[in-house]
Amino acid sequence: MCTSKYVLILVSVLLTACGSVSDPEDVWPTPTLEAPAASEGFQMALDYTVQPGEEVWICNVFPIPTDGPAPVYSVEFEQSPGMHHMTISSTGLTPPPVEYGLRDCQGLYDELMDSVVSVFGSQGTSHDVMNLPYGVAATLPSNIDIIHEMHFVNVTDQPVEIFSRVNAYTMDPADVQEGIWGGQVRDEFITLPPAQTTTEWSRCVFNRDVEVLFLASHTHGLGEEFTVAHFDGMTTSPVFYVNDDLHTPKIVQYEEPMVIPAGEGFEWTCTWNNVNEHEINYGVTSADEMCNLAIVHTPFDVTAQCEVIETSDGVLWSP
């Protein structure tokens, strides 16, 4: 969900997978992930029918299903194969009033403007579990509204029933020792000439000391490689993160947090191969492109961010 400004829990990252299924009636799965007991957490579920050849970007808005603040320490998700992306977001702490139920995402985000806070984003697999370190939790307020979002392109000649299930497992608030924060840094000035391979890089540095727990990458279908290297404010170290399969973008969780002092950060680089006969630019649809690096860290500090200070094309992005 590229209109969001921040990440509140685990990761905010969009998928690049636009899968293909030859015969949905034979191979298309149905959800199997059961909801946790009320004492252990809660489930968020979304189902939708996508017609042949249709691209849908659908959102469901509802109040968070908890009686009080929810300290989430683990998330398990299950979703249809080929999902372009799935996200869980909040409409914000002081959003304008919005109608509950299924909505077109573009219209919803236009209505909410910049109040949306991204909460969780799935990755390229159909099922996964993410755990925070012991004593660390993302505490969701009890009075927020949730946006459950799916983006899917049905490349088959039959209707497809898509689904998303997200289980949030909670802990005793008394056991929470630390919170998390994070966000995306992006390149929103992308120019990909037709029939050409293009590489662009950006560098960001943190405005405070952080310990990075997760990194994740995101481009769309023309992306051929995404790399990340440490940047000390002056020089770049060798690449330590590489993703060259953009149909399976990866979230990397560091068992030993990556300590990044203030003034240091990352250089991330995207390489695309534009096979089209026209120029491609930045945008939110599957026909556009992106170059996003998602970072999740401790401590919880809403002012912490990796500030973009240099790019290959000289255009700096700011949230």
C-alpha cells in the first residue's frame, strides 16, 4: 500500500507476484488458517471474487476486533497464490470518518489522504509466520479502524475466489519490554526508457540510533534485482542483501539485530528491464514500477526515520 507513510508492526511491503493459474477449479486453494482463541489473539479475514482478466484493489474497513490495546508479538498469514500484495493498515489515530465495509482502495486512500498508517504487509509466499524477539511487541490501540487490503490480477479466463487470513497473536501487556517502529524509504522518481535496462540507487541515514529487526524489498514486474548495502554516511560497504527473483520478494529477519548508529544507514539499488515499447514510471498499479526498502527496528520512536540524502538521479524522496 504505497500511499501509507509508516510501518507500525513488523513490515510494510508490497508484493510483486502476479501469478498465473491455468485451471482455478482444479488447483485453486481455499483458506485453512483457523482463528486463534480470543485469549491468544484475533484474526482478520477478507474474501473477494475476481473476474477473468480483471485487476482489483479492494479494501475492507472495520473496527479493530479487540477490547483493549493489543500487544502483538507474532503474525501468521495465509493468502491466495499470485497475490500482488496484501496489507493491514489503520485509518489513523484522528482520521476523517469513513464508511465500514468493502471499498475501492484508491477512492478510500484519496478520502483519507495522509492519515493512513501501515500496520502489516505480507510477502511473496502464500503462508508464513513472523515473530518478534522476546519481550518486543507492536501495541495496537483499541480505538482504531483497520483497513484490510488485497491487490490481485486475474490472468486466467475464469473467476477466481481470492482470500487473505491474518492472525495476530498477543501477549500480556505486563510482559512488553520494548516496542517497534519502522517505515519505507522509496524512490518515487523512476524513469525507465523503453527496451532498456535501468539501474537507480538511493542512500539514507538514520536520525537516531536503531537496531534493525527486518528488511524487505519491493519492485513490480520489470524488476530484475534489488540490493542493499550498509552506508556509513560517506562510503558504501559490500552488498549484503540481494533479491533477483521479484516474484518471490523476501523479508529478512535478523536474529541478532543490526545495530545502526545515527548518521548511518543503507544504500538500496533497483535494476529494471523495461521490455515495453513505452516509458514506465513510478506508480501504484501493476503496470507501474517501484523501488521501496522497508525497515523495521527498535526502539519504538515515531520520529525515527532513515532520511534520504543522495540518489543516482539527484531527486530526494521525503515521507
